[in-house]
Amino acid sequence: MNRLLRRALCTLAIVLFAASSSLEAQRLPLGMHPEHYSITLTPDLNAATFTGEETIDLVLDHPGRTITLNAAEIKFLSVKAGSQAAAISEDSSKEQATFTFPQELPAGKATLAISYTGILNDKLRGFYLSKTKARNYAVTQFEPTDARRAFPSFDEPALKATYDITLVIDSRDTAISNTQIVSDKPGPIAGKHTVKFATTPKMSTYLVAFLVGDFKCTRGKADGVPIRACATPDKVALTKFALESAEYILPYYDKYFGIKYPMPKLDMVALPDFEAGAMENFGCITYRETDLLVDEKNGAIPAKKRVAIVVAHEMAHQWFGDMVTMQWWDNIWLNEGFASWMESKPVAKWKPEWDFPQDDAHDLDTTLNLDSQKTTRTIRAKAETPDEINEMFDGIAYGKAGAVLGMVENYLGEETFRQGVHNYLAAHLYANATAEDFWNAQTSTSHKPVDRIMESFVTQPGVPLLSFSEASASGVSVAQSRFFLSGTAADSTQRWTLPICLKTSSKPDCTVITPDQTTISLPREKAASFFYANAGAKGYYRTAYTASQFKAIVTNVESALNPQERIDLIGDRWALMRSGQGDSGDFMDLVLALRKDQNGLVMGSALDKVKTIHSRIATDEDREQLDAILRREFSSIYASLGHPVQGESYSRQQLRAELMEILGDAKDPDVLAQAKDLTDRAYGPGARKDKDLDPILTVSAIAITAAQGDTALYDKVLAASKDGSDPGLQSEALRTLALFSDPAFVRRTMDYVTSGQVRNQDSWIPMAILLSDRETREPTWNYIREHWDRVHAQFTTNSGSRVVAAAGTFCSVEKRDEVANFFDAHKVDAAERTLAKALDNINDCIRLRTAQEPNLRRWLASQTKP
């Protein structure tokens, strides 16, 4: 390992070790818990401040003179318990305040009365300002540890309580909170009115929400529950599809969980400034505008899919996370993994033509690659400080946890698993739960070893590799090891208890293998014939077959494997190639064997990996030859699809767009000309009324054209990125700016996204795209280093770590050391693990290029035809 890199990683290890010694001090003292909060807030949207009056009913387990709770950016005016006034001491490093009373408070019930002031910050956390050109809004985002910025509180998930929320706001404004309004009265201040909300159920602090502004809503109802989809007045017309989604999803969940939606209403609110995709506040879900707003009639299917999936995810949280909450943040997967597993179920039933099972297979492949890196973590991992807790919201908590749940469901059967979910929820309503609570409920329901399966995946990091030997009369031998993408030798000491579902020419058969098991039975007549070891593509593992087994799979790939399984096969072969257990030429042979596949997402999965070969393995000379082969093999297939027609399947639309992109990248002259024509129409007069413009194909056409785009096109895209009338189209234009490869355009884009004209929540997106592309990476990196203060000023709580991650797309020792040294000297919040992964990625790319470029060159030579 390079000396500078070793020093950076050693420094990281020291920092983490030093922090661990005081982590427990971040937690609140034991011995007291809240029962009820009454909170009255008076925000001043012009001055960006608020005042608060709060009472907390709590129970003291023991007598004492001190009470400690969480508070940040709060100025205390007074704190009393009964007639006693407290002395107040604050520890900003722990985000805690301690109240010391003159006389001992007895054990039992007590009430704190707190007067304070706070700020409506611009950091998209706590109680903060969200702005449009027309006005300011006051909104909230509390997960995971920011309720303490709005009201002093016991800001830990297990310390649940009920809430009475009251807001004193300008007479022209309205307010939205977790429950329905029970009174709305003028005063007590001239020009104000007081809005009081019904008492909430028992819930965690991070799920409280209150929003102030002139929101307008579209109204509906499902299973007797009023539902609203709300936005700023200029965008309320774009809320109809989200409302329609929620009206389908809520009855689906009521039936699936066997527990009715528990709140008196459901509000979904799009916020102009919002860092997360969405937030599952109980009864009052908040969204980034692009994840709730879409043109119901003219929006592209991918945009509608995104809205439907995000709505389904957040609504699932009303049960998983809101009604039943993890005990502590180390089990955040009990929230995010469950919602990720659940999100595609209702929308796949509602819109089966949108191919959600293939999306799930693609997401699983992405997660397996993430978890196959040297720097990963267990699903349940220690997290105590706010930065560590923020880092837990990653692809492991969402993707891996959700995939493991899907694998167990596939093994048990949907109905058995559903009953286990119901039993788990019913046992912990309005309370907290642990991982063991869940898997014990599933084990007792199914009478199968779910506890051993789940524990082996929740407590161990990494991905199993199942390596098969030739079949015999007794079955198939299988060896377990931990798989690494990096080329590191597989770790045969780490093993799992896991279900394997084998697909043969007969019905798929699932069995559980243990760490000591080495043979899987097969019917005697199937022993020497085709089998696939991940039926349904639900298994959380990679597979390595013998040459003859793989040949049989490829022979039967189109007839015997469904689209999800073909995506899984592509992912496995790609991963094996990256780890050194395969050949880039062999992978290209698999791609060509699948070149006539009619499923757009299957083809997209294959061609995405070809693009990686093109950018990260191939030399300039290799690229010219590879482009020629791609034109030769795919041009006629693309031409055979013809022009888009009304009513064709989503899969066919996707297929056409994927083929256009790969051929455009390969400089096919006909495709370049077609892309230019579509781009001119898309940015020409009357584009939104052009019914012949296929929205999916047009996005690909614009991406192709922008790469070689001129000033005239750049200026049109820039103007579109400033048009907020449709947030989805605006966001698409912002991403498109990052596709212009000329260094002058790169600088213009970086100047723009760091100028304050782009919302902080979005400014990292073009930076990450520019860093990820071979043509634009170097000038972008130079700009970031030269203008760090300007770049850093755009970062929100989590967006900085995304830029750090994108810096991991370099592929040389020199750049690896630059990245390590730069971020060692320029710290980014909540990015320690992200930096380690970025450095791993660079090392992996260096190794991959060195190992696979000669193989690619040989394959290219073998493809040369007279």
C-alpha cells in the first residue's frame, strides 16, 4: 500500500478509535422518560426565528436534582418544574442541556415548563426555511437527530411520547402537522391566528412534523382515510398522480398488514428545499418536489415510477418505523430495509406493465456490488454520534436489509412471511423493537430457521459466494466463502445459513444450507442437466458455476430464465470478472449472446457494464475497436425496433433508449443524427405539445447530443434548469448540464452550481456526474480543489459525502493519493466510511484495468473480421 494512502487510512482508524471511547456519552442518562409534550411555536418567517413554549410531562424513576435532554441551536429563556426554576448548563458538543433544580425532585411524575427561542436555519435540518421566489416557508426535517433544534426533547427513538402541537402563524398562512386541525382561532397577536392540532399517538421525536406556508392540496380518500397531496400553489396541479398512487397503496397495506392505517388522515407535502428524497413523519409525509410532483398526463413513465415507489416506501414506514420503531439507530434497517422490501409490492400490482420485478433485480445487483467491497459494514452496526447515525442511512440499511427480507420471503412463501410480519407488528404496536423481535416472530410463525438465516446476514458483513462443482448422482457440491470485488482472495472462514432456490426444468426447489453443508440434492434425472442456483433472482449471494454448467445456462438463457434471472446472471458474471475469476472477453461474449434480448431492463443491465468496460478498462485504441464492434452488433437491432408508436410496452421503450445510448456513445452516425434531431425538437418551440416526442428516447437523445453540444444548446439547457414550473424537467436539465464535456462548459456548470442559484439539495448532483465521467473528471476535480470554500458552502448534512464518493471514480495511483490527502486536510461531515470506500474503489479500478485490459485486447482482436 502506498505510504500516503496508508497514512490516510491509519489516521481514519485512529479518529474512529478515539471517538469510540466517548461514544456512550452522546446518549441521554437513564432513569427518566417523557409521556407527553405540549408545544406552541410562533415562527417569524421574515426574521428566520421562532419562539417556543413547551411543557413536557415525564416520569422520573429516581429522585434527583438534574434532568438532561437534547437541545441544539436553542436559547433558553426559562425552565421550571413546578415552582422551582432551574439553572441551565449546555454542552454543545453533545447537543445536550442539563437543568439543575435547587431542591430534589421526587420520583414519579413531573412537568417541565420551558420557554425558549430558536432559528429557522438554512441547513435543511430541524425547523428550517424553505424558499421560493415568491416567499418563505417554515418546515421540518428531524430524522435522525434534529428534533432537538426545534424543541428541547428526549431525542432518542425509544423515548416515545404523545404530542399536542400548536402554531401561531400569519393570518394568510396555513399549517400542516401529524394530525388534523382541531381549532383555528384569531390572535393572540394582531395579524396572526392560532392553529391547534389533535393529540398524536405515542411516537418518537424524529417523526414529529409541522409546516407553515400557503400550501395548496389535492384531496382524496381511501379506506375512509382523508388523503391530501400538497405543494406550493404554483405546483398543486402536479400532485394528482401521487394522490392516485396513495389511494391505491393505502388499502393494499391495510389488507397486507392486517392492521388499519392508524392516523386520522394522511398528508403528503412537496417542499421546495428538502435534502432527503422523502421523510415518513407520522401522518404528514414530506417530499423533495421531484419525488412527489409529476405531470399526470404527459410525465414519462420513469418519473411516474419514481413517484409511485417513493410514495409506497414512505407509506410503508407508517407501519414500519412509525407505528413500530427500532429501539436504537443500530437497527435502522428495521425501518429502511422493510420499507425498501415493501415499496415495489403495491405498485407492481397496480402497474404490472412497468416491470418493477426487473427493477428489484437490478437494485439487488447494485447492492451486492456495494457489499462486496472491502469497506462495508454489518446490517446492524454500532452508531452513537450524530455523524455515525447519519452514515447508517446507506445502501446496507436500505438495499441489503431489504434484499435479505426478500430472500427470506421467497423461501417461506408470501403468505407465511406476511403472517409473520403481521405478528411482529401486532406485538409491538406504538412501541419499539429489535432485530431479534422480528426474526423470532418469523421463526415461530413459519417453524423454519429464519432466526439462524437472519442472524447470519444481520451480524456478518459481506456477500456469500456459492461455488458449485460438477453434479453427481448424489447432488451438487457447493462451497461457501465471502466474495470480494477487489480481487482479494475469497474468505472461506466466513459462512452463512441461507436458503438456495434451484431452478431446473421442473419446479424450483428451495432448501437451506448451513455453514457445514457441502451438498445439495438434485433429482437423479436432473443431475447432469441444466440448473440455475438463484430461481426468482431473490438470493443474496453470488454464484460460480463450472464451465459445463455455465454453458448449459447460456444455452437456455432466453428460454429457461425469466428477465430477473437474466439480470442476475449478468450481474454474477460481471462481479466474477471484476474479482479476477472471469475474463472481460468472456463477459463481452455473454453480452453478445444476449444482444437480441427483447427486455429493455435486461439489455440495460448488460450495456451499463459495457459502458464501464469502455470507460474504465479500455485504452483509447481499444475504444475505437470496441465502438466498431458495438455498431456492427447492435445497429441492425436498433433499426429493427423502428420509431416509437403509441401503446407500445414500457420494456420496448426502454430497449430502444438503451440501444440508442450505446450506439450514440459508439459514434454511430445515423444515431447521432437522430439524437440531434430529437434534441432540437425537445428544446424547440412547442416541445411540450409535441406528442410524437417519446419522453424516454428523448432523454437518451439529449444525453448523447450534450456530450458534444455547443454553446447554443448549453444555453437552452441552462435556461431549462432555472425553470421551476416542473421540478422533474428542471432536475433533468440540471443533470444534463453535467453531460457537456468541453472544459469551458465544465467550468460554467461548476460556477453555476456553486453560485447559490441552485438549491443546496441539488448542487451536488452535477458535481458527482462530472466527477464520474472520464472526459470531465479532471477539470471538475481541479475546480473542487481550487474553489473548495465555494464548493463546501453548498454541502448539506449528507450531500458532501456524495461528492466524496464520486471522487472514488479515479483510476490511478496519483489520483488516489490526491483524493486521500485532500479529504484528509478538508474534512467532510459524516463521510469517514465513504472516503474509505472511495479509496477502495480507486484501488479496485487500478487493479481491474491492469488485469483485464490485456484480456479485452485479445477479445477485440478475435472479433476483427475481413
